[in-house]
Amino acid sequence: MKNATSIVQLQLENLVHRGTGGRSEENRGLGFRPAFFDFSTQRIYLSCFRNGMPAPIHVLDGLPDEVVIDRAANGKVVTTKATVIAGFVRNGFFYTRRAAAKAVADWK
């Protein structure tokens, strides 16, 4: 089974997808917004700061309790359910990092 999403996992994904279009910094101009998708519920969650404001990158702290497995004492999200993945939303559709990278490559 997939590992739970954590800050370390997000950092690793950013390294893996660097230069591909699968990172917020590389696809924002094409209308992609960082988001999370829960395969178990089929729900999409836009990436938000803890106060609910939209985040320009993948931020776990704005995720709802139903997808959070562990929070630190200060309220920061440590891990999510294993069914949650990071990706992007554009025009109402969820894109995995790989799909976003392909869309960026196809646009160029």
C-alpha cells in the first residue's frame, strides 16, 4: 500500500518532478492549482493554509480532519491517510503530478 502523505513525501515528489511541469512553480501559469485527492472518497481538496486561504503550493495544514492521520501538538499535519495523493486541479478536473507534467509538455 502507498505511504501516507507527509511533508517529507511532498518534498520527495517535488524533487522527482523538478523540471517536468509536475510542480506548482512550473504549472501555475497554465491554471493548475495545488490540490489533494482522496481515492477512498473521490473527494478533491484544494491546498489551503490552516486559516483556509488558498496556498500557492502543496500545504497539508488546511486538510480536513477526515483525511488527517496525525497532527503535531501545534496543529500542523504530520501525515494523511494513505489514500490521499498530491496533484492539481484545473478546470474542475484533478491531475496527478504526472498528468499535469504531460499537460504542460503537450502545451509547449
